[in-house]
Amino acid sequence: MPKHLTFLSVVALSAALGLPVFAADAPTADTVVARINDQEITIGHMIVARATLPQQYQQMPADMLYNAILEQLIQQSALVQSRTGDVPQQVTIALENERRSLLAADAIETFMQGVGSEEEIRAAYEAKYADGFGETEYDASHILVETQEEAAAIKADLDGGADFAETAKIKSTGPSGPNGGALGWFGEGAMVPEFQEAVVALQPGQISDPVQTKFGWHIIKLNDSRNKAAPEFADVRDELLAKLRQDAVESQIEDLTRKATVERPTIDGLQPDILQNFELLGN
């Protein structure tokens, strides 16, 4: 496939044309800044050209960038005018694809502008966070020992009225032992699966039977549970807006495609690897 001209080098930038002197009227997108054999280049052409530059070039000083873009557009125009004969098929197809892509992107952008009023965003926030974050947090304590026998004996003591925190301080081998086994608040997925499943099955104040994990044997007490607090609206507004627009665009595309007459003819001998065969496009 033909390659685009690379952007002018820093050396070429220093030799680019000087800034033009504008007329008294404020320039518009239609203001002509150069003519190459009667073909016009406008401010609009330059604005779009700049928007498609790699980020590192967009950071360059405005005067150098202006000169370089104008010089490149002049060079490209001269090269295009030097062509003779028909436009190669691959170029024609590439232009068709580019036009389709740009117009589709513009259709999406136009559609999105009508989605996501403050009322819609607020409603999405209330729907998602009416009951908090939608996740449960747990406050639990545990006693960790090496063997099942030790864990069973501790469970028997606790069932007999022994204080959980004091027992943890004496017998737990885990780092939370000196703190009475307290683990504090944690969310779903924060603990290994066996531990998490045991916690979820408990009611506040209830103590589990011995639970084995890769760390050893645990006796777990669920102190309390709660819904995770909802984030502030301002902190998730942009995220909610993006989701609203994404869902709306996907729905719109699905609806338009469903209503369109789409034909997919069966083609004998067609294989997916044909997409690598550039020879079909000729020169």
C-alpha cells in the first residue's frame, strides 16, 4: 500500500514559509492561505491536518507548526497535480473507506450530543447507587491455627462462652492475633475464596466452624456487614455520562443495522485469508 508523506523534519521546519499577512477581516475556515496552480488551500484544511498529527508534533510552537503544515499541504498538492493516468484502485478504495469511517464517526458524535442531560445522568446515578455501591462490606475477626484439631478445640471453647478477642490474642498465629483477630472492613474478593465464602454465609455475631485455607485453619466471627457507601455524584458523573452515551450509541447502531437491508451473498471458494492478497488490487 502507498505510504503517506511523513511530517516535515525539524530541519525542514526551520526553512518553512513565513507566516502570511491576513486581511483585515478575521480569518474563517474558508480563508485561502495558498494556491497551487489554482488549487486552494484554506485554514479549514490546515485545522483538520493539524488535528490528525501525532501528539508529539502537536506540542510544537504554533508558528513552526503553522508553517510546516502549510508547506506540507503545498507539497502534497503539487505531487497530486503531477499525477497522470487513472487513480489506482487501492487508493480509490482507501478513500471510500476513509469517507465511510469519517461520516460514521460524525454520525455517532452528532447522536451523542443529544444523550446525557443532567437529569439523565442524575437518574443513572440514583438507579446505580440507590442502595449504596451495590456491594457488601464485611467486618470480621478470625483466629488462625495450624491444625484442624486446634481449630475444633477453640470452637468448642467459644461455644462454651470464651471471649473471641481474648482467645485470638492468646492462640491465633496470624498477624491480627494481638489485635483480637480483628480484620476490619473488607469487600467481596478481598479474601481467599474459602474464607470469603465462610464470611458471606455468616450472620452478624455468628462464629463459623473451622475453615481451611492455604494459610491454615480459621475460626471466623462476623462482626457486622453493610452496603459499601456510594461515591459522590461529581466523582462518577463523567463515568456515568460515558456509559449512557456508549449504551445509547450501541442501541442506535443495532437499531439502524436491524432496519437496514443487509445482504451477505454466499461466495464459492471465498476464504478469510484473501484479505492478505494485495495483488487483487493491482498496482
